[in-house]
Amino acid sequence: MSKQDWQPRGAMERSDEPGLRDTQALLSAMQAMELQKRDYHVERPLLNQEQLEELGRWSLPPKTYKWRTWFQCSRARAYALLLQHLPILGWLPRYPVRDWLLGDLLSGLSVAIMQLPQGLAYALLAGLPPVFGLYSSFYPVFIYFLFGTSRHISVGTFAVMSVMVGSVTESLAPDEDFRQDSNSTVDEEAKNAARVQLASTLSVLVGLFQVGLGLVHFGFVVTYLSEPLVRSYTTAASVQVFVSQLKYVFGIQLSSRSGPLSLIYIVLDVCWKLPQSVVGTVITAIVAGVVLVMVKLLNDKLQRYLPLPIPGELLTLIGATGISYGVNLKNRFGVEVVGNIPAGLIPPVAPNPQLFAKLVGNAFAIAVVGFAIAISLGKIFALRHGYRVDSNQELVALGLSNLIGGIFQCFPVSCSMSRSLVQESTGGNTQVAGAVSSLFILLIILKLGELFQDLPKAVLAATIIVNLKGMMRQFSDICTLWKANRVDLLIWLVTFVATILLNLDLGLAVAVVFSLLLVVVRTQLPHYSILGQVPDTDIYRDVAEYSEAKEVPGVKVFRSSVTTYFANAELYSDALKRKCGVDVDRLISQKKKLLKKQEMKLKRLQKTQKPPKKVSTVEELEDTATSGQKDANAPNVLTLRSLGLPQPDFHSLILDLGTLSFVDTVCIKNLKNIFRDFREIEVEVYIAACHSPVIAQLEAGHFFDDSITKQHLFASVHDAVTFALQHSGSASITPVLATKL
């Protein structure tokens, strides 16, 4: 058997002709293709799987047991594990102070200026006193500085996470549980204490989930959250955020609601109580919102000329606090303010294990969503700046941030897209910027926090609503996906509707289940095609798509666009028989009936003849009809033609299995049935283009036997077609000779 020979003809001649390149540039596309066909010539032997394995010296790759390395102990391994789980030890000693320190300081200060108002506002969104938003902007950020691998994401409070926490605190600690007996007022101190305990315990549980999943290298779990799903979910969450802030914008009291359809009931409740709105609160929210929007527009216009963006949120908070204190908005106009903000840090508190059972479902959902948001942003910045983000270590870092933060009365956090963009655009190079911002927040907690006691809650609500602009823009995904991919649009819409109607936890579960089911459904609706040969090539394409691709006479080449497994194996078989244009099952049934009649006829002849002749059984008759060989005991060869049945217009069937990524027992059984059924109607079956893992699985599943061997399996479709044409009249497979392609 000769070795494969690739021979570029005329290469030396072309290099010696200086004018030929200019001539080729003027050739038309068809002329260039003709020239290319003449220039290159490929000659190799026709290869079935046995010959290919012999030629390539195929063998199973050696098995590697990664778990063995877990128990190996050495100084180098211990140091590698330390650097893996504490990345700061790897990059901080090599930190270029002169080049990066100034940028990180300015970036950290800019992020802290945004972190202050967002922390206060998102704590309100989570149903907690605003000071706990400051705690959540300090502890988790500093922990991530030590353990994180992304240089640019800004960890801390985030609107989607806060509204998920708020749905938990409001459902498990509603206002009705804290109404005093004497009147209808709510015991705010008891309610806040209960909700803080719920949120901190939830944060610990979220951290435990994330750390556990990260240590077992389960970071790939977020791959089941597709981009349309995540964008739709965050869009629906932004709608939840917007609706939750309406009570602060209008200054009305709403009853706590949770569970399915709670958002609809809240909207109806807001509409019903609009006449009770506090005019001073509405005006405060509108003015603050207009100021914030104008500052953001100004930042966009002057972005090229400003070294740092104008801190509109911080200036708005300072101005609103000063006006509220000077005018006495609370007493004169009934505007609700933040209230007491204690100075200093609070001691750590152990979580309440009795709440774990109530929080476990929500904790897992928050853990997955928080990590999905963080890793997606982290990978975007990593690709942009040319470094690598370890998804498993990110899961551990985020988990430790939530775990330790929960012990210090924080609620679950993730990363913010707006703050991350500011951290990158203002010169941030590493998480030193995050450490600087956390230290600035610490200064506010210790000394400056109490200055914001007169800050109107309506201003915080306006801050939250204005910051939803980016997520609200994701509604444009509907138009984009309508043009690009309708299936992704369906995932987007189902996720959005489910999250709006069923709340955040059930909505996420429905979205994930629906997207996975949609994958299964799409594997049951593949594209089946009959392939034809593109003229003068060894390329085979769908004859319905390529007008010049022609079927090889006497040979059917069939291909499915997806892998075949238990869910679509029967569909594959039905599509094959339909595409071939032969009613295989009916033809086999008719054949068996005629063979049975022949058997009865032979039995009657046996009674009249002496000595009796040996009677062929049904199986022998069927074997005779299938093989087409002459039987010495039978007077005639029992073929389809001799039985008076129509013959297929092809003698060979080739299954292109290049799209198979795996096979299961149902697929193997289905392939065997295809071999059996088509051989019953005198059509030989071959397989082409199988990948090595699939071949190994076929062997493990006992697919190959005396009737189906690796000689029925070919390296390419063209090899199988060539062999089928050469051996269409032969009943057995013989060694293959060298063939020119």
C-alpha cells in the first residue's frame, strides 16, 4: 500500500514566471478554480478503518488519572496550590508601582465615589437599612482583592442581586409580622433585625455554595446559562427593581408580597394608591432623576476631555442631603429620609443554621446568577486586556467574599457593570483599585456615614432607577434576535415572561429548564440530507442545496446534521428510509410473505417426492435472497426480482456519521437494524467519516461482529463511494487497492 502523496505541480514553474501572478489576478473565478484543479493532484490509497488504523498505527491514548495528583505532596506542588488559591501572591510582588499605581489610585477613588450612593441605594432595594450597603461595599471587595483573578471587575452591591435578596427578605419577614398590637405601625427595629439576619445568613449560604462548587471545579455550571438567558433575566430583574422603587418615588405604603404574580399585584397596588402620593417625595425624586440624567449626558458629551467622569451620584446625594437638612423635608413636607446611620463597624455574627432550610433554594439561584454575571464580565475584560481568568478560582473568590461578608452582616454581592467600566476607563490595571475603593468606603463607615442621615429615600430610588438605563436597553435584544436567531429570541421571551410572572427564583429555574429542553427538541429536528458529488472533486454536499452536486448512480449517501442518540434514533431511521425513496418496511413484509409461500410450496413438493429432499428453512431462503448466491438445492435464486418485487434504484447505502460526537446503546441498536433492513432488500450499507471516540464506543457496544466489520467503515465518504462502485457486484468485501482521487 503506497503512502499518501501530495504533489503541487508547477510550483517551480510559477515562481519562474514573473508575469503569471498578474495574469492570474485578471482571471475570473471559474478560470481560477480550473487552474487550481490542474495545479494540484492528490493520490492515496482507498482506506477503510482497518487499513487506516494499520497505516496510522492507531492505538488508544493512555488513560490519565488526575485524581492521583491530588494526593501527591511536594514543595513545588504546595507552592503552586498556594498561588492558585491566593493569586495576590503571584502578581503583587511583580506589581509595577511607577506604571500602574497612579492609575489604580484614581480608578479606586472613582469607583468608591460610585460605590457610596449605590451601596446606600441597593441596601434599600434589598429591604435593609442603608448602612448595610456600605458594609457590603467594604468586606467583600477587600476579600476579592486577595483571592480574585480578574483585574478589572468591581465587586460589590448590584441591582439584580439586591432585588433577589429583597424578594427573600420581604417574603420571609413581611411587614405584617411586625405590626404592633396597639396600632397599625410597623416595628422597624425588629423588622430590620430580622431581615438583616435573613440577608446575612443568605450570604453565608450563597458563599458556601460558590466555594464548594469552585473547589470541585464546577465553574462550568454557568455554561448552561446562555447569553440570551442571562440578558433577558437581568432585564426582567431590572423591571422588578423599577417596580420595587415606586413606593419610595411616590411615598406610599405597600403591603409586602412575594411568590408568583407578586409583581402584577404590586403594580396594581401602586396604581390603586397613587392618590395617596406625597407631593414633596414625588418632586424630590423627579428633580434628583433629572439631575442624574443630565450629569450622565454631560459625561457622555465630555468624555474625551474629562480625566475622570463627573461624580453625579455623589454630588446629588450631598446636595440632596444638604437641602433636606436645611429645609427640613421630613417634617415640613413628609419626605421619608434614611434615618440613623451608626458610625463604625459592627462585630461578626454567626449565621442562623435554622434558616438554611428556608433559604437553600434561593441561595443556590443567587449563587449561580451572581457568578454568571461576574465571570461573563471578567472574561470580557480579560480578552480585551490579554490575560486569563480562572473560572473556578473566581467562583471561590466570589464565594469567600459572600461567606466572610455574611459573617459581618453583609448581603450577597456580585459585580457591577457600570462600576467595572468606570474602573477600567479611569486607568485601573489591577484589583489594587478595588482595595483603594474599599478603604475609602471604610473611611465613610467610620467617620462620614452619619452625615447622610437626612438623605431622602426618594433620591436613592431615583439613583437606582437612572442606573437601570443600561439593563433597560437590553429590550433592543428582541429586534436583534428576531433578525439573527428566532430560537434565542424564544429563550429570551420565555425567560423574561417567566421571571416577571413567577418571580426571580422560579423564573430562573423555568428559564434553565426551558433552554435545556429546547436543546433536546432541536436535536429532534435536525436537517437530513442526501449528498451528491461536486463535479471533479471528492466533496459531497446536499443535492437540495447545491445544484451542481449530483448523486452517484447506484449509491445513496445520507447525513444528519446532529448526533444520533436515544431521543432521535428512531427519527433518524425514519428519515433515512423516507429520503431513500423506498418503503423498506413494506418491501420486507412483502418479501417475507412470498418466502413463506415458497416454503409452503416446497413442503407440498416434499410429500410427493421420494426420497424427500432436504427442505430449506425460511432463514436459508432469506439468506439466499439477500446474498444473491446460487443455492445448489434450490431450483431458482430467490431475489427480489425473482420474487416479483420492485428493486431499489441503488445498490449501496453510505451513512455519513461525521456529525456524531457520541453513541449510546439505542443508537448502536438502530444502526444494526439499518444494516439488517437494507440488506434484506439487497442494499449493502457502509459507514464513513467516524471519529475515533465514536469508533471506540461502537467497539465497546459490540457493534462490530461477523456481518459488520471495520471493513464496512471508511475514512471518508469518497472512499466509501469508490469502494461501493468497485464492489457493487461482489457479495463480500475484499482488500482495497490503491485508488486515485
